Amino acid sequence: MLPEKHTSETGKGLLQQSTTLNLSLQDNTHGKLTSTHIRNLWRQPDRLSQEMVCCMVNIYRHLADPGGLRSCKIGGRMVPSGNIPSPTSPFGHITPSSSSSFSDSSMLSFTQSPSLDLCSKQEMATEMTFDPYRTRDKLPWADIGKYSTSIEVSWMSVGKEQLEYGAGALRMFRFLVERLSKVDPSSMSHDEKLAFWINIYNALMMHAYLAYGVPRSDLKLFSLMQKAAYTVGGYSFNAITIEHLLLKGKAPGYRPQIALLLALHKLKLPEEVSNFAIDHVEPLITFCLSCGAFSSPAVRVYTAKNIQAELQASLRDYVRASVGITAKGKLLLPKLLHTFARELLEESYLLDWICQFLPSSQRNIVQTFLQQRHHRFLSSKNFMVTPFDFRFRYLFIQDDDKQTSKPHFSSSTPSKLFRCQEPRPI
């Protein structure tokens, strides 16, 4: 379990210890969880993992929203408008959605293009449209599905109020984390383990950044993922183990340094906890796990009951938000998506595979563009791959049909409940 405070390469972690205890960790109000309910959440590991994600997302949202500042809309929601990074913060900045998603020259080329009629142009985004995966050459869609209402956090306030709230809220979060020590993943079904470990991984990574700061290289990220660990069922599992052994995720080809480090470490899950892992490989976890990079998928809550449908939705939603076209008619694909697709099918089928996830109007535009390019540039590729962007950033999606309860802890909660149990290392 992560300790209360750490130093990082930037000088210190974001949060310091606080005595603030009377905090609500959820914005939705479907009832309160008492400390008694929380103590017994280990009996409902699916629910426990969901509460951990919601709790950590709420901490991030609060730290990214210094009270009293002017607000602007990000993904259709209100967040601070300040976009100047703090010189002492490792977190970058919040990027307002009102900023241009593409260059003026690209937009001019697009509007003057004879290849698109007015109806097609209406399918494209304007300068004021939120594009979570904006790049210089990309002309984003006006309709990007679920990601259009996502909340973007790439900077956090380190003011007194935010530190007090964050530190106090983390004490509550650790109250949830300690319930993990009693959870027995070996008794879960495949889908239960899948949803559970995805949620735990995402919560752990967000927690790690608050405790250690944001690493400046893949080597230091790998080190952070080795340090950040939770005790589950009496055993300590770090982020690397969760992603690549318990969830059986492949080495990320879009991050070659991480892939090389994984190969050098030759990870193996001990026999006594082998039944903690999911039963078989689930390739779509690629679009469920967020390492806090700009190119990572959004964080959302996953449930055991609907996990298979949610896996499909995570792929579809990422494609719709990240894929775009250039003014010259090339399809833009993020490196993460391109790497994933190449392992499934031949490159000649790639564009058809991508188009199946787009709405029919957008699919028609892409096919029209590609037909015109085929006539003009017979030997050129019809798509470009954008590099993986390592900058720190989180996107959060709130699914309307997933409402979790509102954990509430009073100041009378026994302090002994926050003490860690000594894990058995693996």
C-alpha cells in the first residue's frame, strides 16, 4: 500500500498528511456508505473496486478545480479556465476545450477543399469543439461519442485548500484500500476478476502519481509502477504485476522502452497466486487501462456484470474519439490503436476495420476521401500513425447508467482502521 507521503524527482509528492476526515468522496448521491458498510466491502470486491475508482477520480477533479477561479467548459463540463502550469507542479496544466483543436492552415485547406460537400463539412468539428486527442494535422469529428462529455485533467492545484482536501480524501481512500487485504480473487469468476483488476489498476496508477509525482521518462515510469502496490488477499501486487500477469496484458509495442524492460525482467506469477489472474487473455483491456498519458484511454468504472459489453464499448469509444482525418484526406490513427490492430489483421483490412466503429455519416466521408486519394496517389498510404504522446493527462468518463453510492466517513472513524497490514511479497 502506498504510504502517506513520499518525495519525488520534482521535490515532493503532491499531497501531505492532513487531519481532515469529514469528507464525501463521491458527487453522486444514491445514499451514503457508513464506516460499517465500508468495513464489509471486501465481501463485494466488484463494488469495492468501483468505489476506489470513483473516489480517486473525485480527488483528481477536486485538485484540478481550485475554488474561486473562472471556469470554462471541458468536454461540456465546467472546470477551471487557468491554463498556465505551476512552476512547482509536475502535472502540466488543464487544457481548455475552447482552444483550437487544429491549425488555422489545416482548417483553411479543409474549408477550401473541393472534395467535400456542405453536408460532409457539417460532420467535422469547429475550432470550439472539444477534441481529447487533438494533433496539429487532425480535423476532428463533430460527434465523438462518449468522450465528448469527458473531463480532462492535466494540471492540479497545490494550494492549501486542495492539499488539505486531497490529503484528507486520501485517508478515506486508504480506508477502502485496506479492505483489499481480505479480498479473495481466487473465488471470483473470470469476468469478476477482469473488472476488479482493471478498476484496481486504474485507481492504483492515479494514487501513485499523487504519492510520487509524475515521472519524466519511461524508465522512471517503470520504476514507479514497480513501487506502487496494494495488498490483495494478503499478497502485495504492484502495477506491473496487475497489468501484465494478473490481467495478462501484452508488452506495449507503442512504448518500446517499457516493452524492453518487461522482457528483461522476465516476470512470472508465483504458483500460489496464479488463480488470482483472469482465466484467459482479453486483448481489449488495452482500451481500459490508463497510465495517465495523453494518448491513454479514458478512465471509467467497469462492472463484472457488464464487463464484456464494456470492453467492446471502450474500444469503440476510443476509436471514435482518437481517429480523425487530415485536410489532404489521410486517416489519422493513434499509435496505440494501430499497434493493437496490426496484431489482429493485415494492414490491407485496417481501414475497413476502423470504419466499422464510426457512425455511417463519418464512415461515408472516410470512404469518399480514400477513393479520391486512390485515384490521385496510387502508391501512397491512406493513413498516418500519430506517435504515442507521453505527457501527463487523465480523461474521465461518467457513464449515466453507472451510479455508485456516496461514501461518507465521519471524524469518529477509528484511526486504527487506516493502519496497513504487512503484505506477503510475491
